[in-house]
Amino acid sequence: MILKQLKEKLNLKKENLIPLVFAITVTAIAVIDSKYFDYHLLGVMWIIIAILLSILVLIIMIIAGFTIMKSLFRISAGLSLIIFLAQSYCAGPVTSTGNIALMSLISIAFIYMLFDFFNTLYKAVTENFQKLKTQKGSFEKALFVLLFALFAYFFLWAIYEVISPIILNLCIYK
């Protein structure tokens, strides 16, 4: 009866229960450590907190990477085809009209693929953030979005770094 009244008074929900239990546990460990263990457990507690935060950041990184790769798989066949056609063209006799045609084909294909990639990426990101929309603005939500955007940018940059030398070393750009 007292717990139900306390739960109602504190307005505890499932989302708020885990941080509350975590805060109470950390506080209890700090008090017990200061009283009985001369602050030896405090160092261990910081290591455990660092490990938990690292695991949380790793999970966010995996979610961002999965989202980017899901969008990349959607355009991978077209990208592979365009690169294959361009490299096959460069292996044969090269003409000026062929260069113009290949540049036009690559430009149109990349515009389409970039549109399709970012459209698929937008759908995947909104699908991932559907659960976050139900929550009110909070520090955790903002931190998750910031870390997700940072890791998504890192994955996009890595993809660009891999693909750009392949495209820029084609015979039509030399």
C-alpha cells in the first residue's frame, strides 16, 4: 500500500524506473563504500559506469551503421553496374563522344542513386525514431540523436572515401 502511494506520488513509469533504480544503487554503493570500504568501491563503480556507457554508445553505433548499410544495399546493384560499365568502357577504345555519354550516364545514375539512397535513409531513420517521438524532449533523447547523427555521418564519410577514388580514377576524368 505504501509502495503504491509512493509510486503514484513520484509518478513512476517504466521509463523512469530504470534511472531511479540506477541512481539509488549508485548512491547506496557510494554510501556503503565511504562508511566501510574507504572509497575502494568507488573506483570500481566508475569502471562499471564507463563500461555501461561504452556498451550504450556501441549499440547506437550499430543502429546507425545498420541504417546506413540498409540504405546502401538498396542502391548497391545500380552502383556496381555503373562502376562496371565505366571500367569496361575505359578498358576498350575511348572516344570523345563516348566520354561525354559515359559522363552523362554516370551523372544521371548518381543523381538517381543519391536520391534513392537518401530517401531510403530518411524512411529508415524515421522508422528508428518512431519510439523517440512518443517521449517528451529530454537530454537522453537529444544525446541519442546527436550520437546517431555523428555515427551516421562517419559511415557516410567512410563510404565516400571508398567510392570516390574508384570514380575519380576512371579514364573519362583524366
